[in-house]
Amino acid sequence: MTGRFAPSPSGRMHLGNLFSFLLAWCAVRAENGEMVLRMEDLDPQRTSAEFAALIRRDLLAFGLTWDREVPCQSNRTAAYDAAFAQLEALGLIYPCYCSRSQVHAASAPHLGQSEFVYAGTCRNLTPEQRTAQTRLPAWRLRVPDEEWTVHDGLQGDYTELLSRDCGDFVLRRADGVYAYQLAVVVDDADNGITQVVRGRDLLASTPRQTYLFSLLGKPAPEYCHVPLLLAPDGRRLSKRDGDLDLAALLERFTPEQIIGSLAHAAGLIDRNEPISAQELATVFDWRKVKKEDIYLTL
Ligand code: GLU
């Protein structure tokens, strides 16, 4: 069994990231599996080596170790090119000249971000219409009018009608940057990942990913989408909550106290008391982990 940490080095880790990583790590260690670290630095404008170094340091401060670090996404263009060519050979990719196509393509679309179903404007342009365009195109995958179900280990079945709920999605932006959806699938396949544990906000991306796995002829991993952490007023905790960034928290609490609070909030331990990641792995049990989002007060 192989799991992964797949942080985007676009900022320091926050409590929500730590929560997902803690569960991912415990699930792997509980089964004597292997943990992989992959820096998702697809978008050169938003990510940096400095943030990647901080994330590695923060993971280790919480005892969240990894067995191998795989090449980061900025070094994987050749692999994405090959997958793109494979899909192109299936006749499933078309150029899209619409202007909004670039907006969210390269970053993981999180719950609440404005995701829209593409109307298919450029789907059936004639060769003449294409050559008449002046803008550089983004590249979209044609999706069928088909229901697609993901069996999530924690959230249960999640089904989308690809044409209606998802629409033709971007695989490559007009500036050449590959989209998160393609990169993550090629990486999870090449890195031998068998279990993906991540925040519930990415459940809606999963049909697209398992669909890509099937087109590329690779087995999809098992998915477990864990609850999001919410502030007491219902907002999602995020990097914007300065008081919840790890540097500030580590001034007030030990790593074991923070892990204890997270493990208690997740439903893994009965009392909110300090515990190390290693000890937590020995009592880890998916059946105890809550499905619903969690209001957290530390
Ligand atoms: N790198 C993505 C993020 O930080 C996570 C992608 C994934 O787990 O599939 O949002």
C-alpha cells in the first residue's frame, strides 16, 4: 500500500493540510505501507522552493515522515506530454479559445471556488474556424454523456453525469501549463499510489481523475476524502486565518497537543490529550473517522 502527501508549495501549511496529512500518514503506517512526498508545483507563478522547504520541515516537526520523495511536478513535463499525446491519439482533445478557460485550470479546484461547467463552445469548431482564431488555445478533454461513480472509502459513492456535472475540462492551459487534473493522475499512476487521502473539497474532482485513469489504461487508487476543518462561525479554515498558521500554533502548543486535538476532532481518540503521530497510527481506524466537516476550536 502506498499513500502520498501532495502539498502545493504556494504557502505554509495550515491546520487543514495538517489534518489531511495526519490521517493519510496514519492510514499508511497502520498498514505498514509506504509514504511518498510529492511537491505539486505545477504553477510556477504561485509556488516556490522556499515554501516546499518549509512544508518538509513542518511535516517532520509533527513526525509525519516519508519513505521517498518523487520528482516535483515542474520536472514532469515529459510525462504529462506523453499522456496528453495518448489522449490526443484517441481523438478526445480539442483546442478551446474561450477566455475564461485559463482561470482555474492549473490549480486544484476547491469547494466553493467558482467552478463552472463548460458549455462546449469550441467543441465542434471547423478547421477553418480554428485557424481564424487569434488567441492561443487551452486544450480540453471531451467527456461523454455517461454516469461516472467514485467509491469513496469514507464518503461512500459519489456519482456525476460527466456531460452535465463536469463538462469538457481543461487539460492544458493556453500558456502551456498542464492542469492539475491531468498532472495528478499521471503522477499518482507513475508514483504507484494505491491510496489517496485528501480533503473532501477534492471529491468533486475525483470523477474527472478516475475517468482519466480509465482512458490512460491505468488502475485508479482508492480514495478517502476526509472532512474539512471549519472555524466556529462555519468558515473553512484556510491560509487566510493567520492565527491558525502552524508557526503561530507551535508557539502556543506542542506538536503532540495539536495532533491530540485533531485526532479527537476526527473521532479517533476519546479525549483531547497529547499524542504523537506514531502512537495515533497504532489506534487508527477508518471506521472511527468522521465523515462530516468539523468545527474546530483549539
Ligand atoms: N496539491 C493539491 C492541493 O494542495 C492536492 C492535490 C491532491 O491531493 O490530489 O490542494
